[in-house]
Amino acid sequence: MRAVVLEELGGPEVLRLTEVAEPVPAPGEVTLDVAYAGVNFADLKARSVGYRVSGFPFTPGLEASGRIRALGEGVTGLRVGQEVTAFMTAGAYAEVVAVPAETVFPVPDGVSLRTAATLPTVLPTVQALLHEVGRFREGETVLVQGAAGGVGTVAGQMARLAGAGRIYGVVSRPEKAEEALKYGYDEVFIGDGFPEELRAATGGRGVDLALDPVGGETLRRTLDSLAVFGRLVSFGNASGEEPWQAGPGELYSGARTVSGFSIINLAAENPRALRPLAERAFRPVAEGAVELPVTAEFPLAEAAEAHRLIETRTTTGKLLLRVAGD
């Protein structure tokens, strides 16, 4: 079978399509014939700086949709040939993957395999950011960094469904602002000047809940944008800057809270917690209340081109690799 493999860290050119041995499911695992694989920023960090790469050869990829090829010993509740979507900590850029059954989910009725490949990372992440970690309450105001990205476009819609009062986004380019406004946002700010614009938009109050995947100085500015008793949830460090530390001086003022979430950590350390989270998160997609925009699709052999496109910072929505297709 074919898989995208890297033998060293570097630019997109280190991603190579290679013939590898087909996996066999271990006890508690299933193997999938992959239809589509999602492309995430974490894949670029793995390739370029070794984020969560334990050794070589290494195949990136956190999520895939497809059909179950075989069941490992002890697996129940799933069947061969069933259409599923799966979360994994690595390995999705391949024609066949082995995945723990605990992080394999049946595709909701009426959802295509193409859309299903976008579900395992984005939907549970947004569900956790808003509700489990962010403790969102109806009527509150929300600020989302990266509002035009895969998580951002869904966060705007799900905050709207949950009854947010006002939803604000931040993006890096004007064309991204236009895209984000299609997905639930009331107002979208461009660039690092957002704190002043946000304060003006909220009459100086700030927001109740802020979601930040950027880190660094952006996280500092986001923290300063919170209202009294506001909460900030960090879920990434896309900036690549040194982690910024928050202490009593920053948190006591305004009684602010900072917390964090990583779906990769959750799946690795407590996969049983992922299932109820995913089931709640998938429901609005199955009901047609939330859209996951796929804005670019590449064949498996062109994974490097997908990475190059993301690195331009011009992309919006979700990118996919087509392995076998529907």
C-alpha cells in the first residue's frame, strides 16, 4: 500500500509517497480503507519541527474517513465495510490505517465520506472549547482568533447555535474577514489592532469568552480583551513564539481565567472521553445546522502541495487529501 512518509524534518519536500507494509489490526484496533484524510496545522509542525514525532519513518495525519477493512480482537459495535471517521495521533496520510476502536465513529446518516473526514478534529475541538472548557453560557460574547480557519468557521456557527450575544473574529487578511462573516460572526477584525477595535465594539467591556490558537503576543492581547470574569481558552501556538506565561498580575485584574485544550492530548491520555464529546459535536452537522467548508482538496501524492498552500497563510476552511474518495 502507499503512504506519505517523512524520514527527516524539513520543508514540504520531505513528504514522499512510499510503498509500505499494510497494517494489521492489533487487539482493540480496526483497519480502515481510507477515503479522505484531513490536513491540519499540527501536521505541518510535525513535519517541520518534529511536533509529537517519536521517530522515523513517520506518517502525518490526525483524521481520516473510510470503510472498515478488518476488526482486531475484542472490537465490538463496529462491522467490516461500515463507513466511519477516525481520530488518530498520527498516520492518516495512507491508503490503509490502523486505529484504536475507541476513536472510530460511525459516519452520521446523510454525511458524505468527504465531509466526514473534517469531523474528528474540528467538531470535538469546538465543542470542548465552547462548552466543556470554556463554560459558555447563553447570551455571552465570544472572540475567536483565526476565525476563517477550519476551527474558526465552525466556532462561529456553533456559538451562534448556542445563543451567543455577539460573536467577534480576528483574521490576518481582509479576504479572510469576508469569508469568516459567512459563518456566524457579527464583526471581524484584521490583524494585531483588534484589542482597540474590540473595546470600541463592546463599549469598553470586552468579551466573556475568547478562543486562541495563535499563542505568543496574540494570546497576551486576547487576554487583555476579556471582560470582568472573562475566560480565555488556549488551543495552540501557531505563531511559533515562546509560550507566554500568565501569573497573578495578569489574572487577578478582572478576575480572568486562562485554560487550555488539546484534542491530541485527550485522545492519547483519555480516549474514552473523546467519544461522548464527538457524539455531541457531530449532531449539528448531521442535522444540517453546521457546515464545514472544504476549500481545497489534493490527491494523496500531492500532500506536499497541501502543506505549501497552508504555509502561505492564505487558506480558509478545511483542506483534505483524497485517497480513494467516495
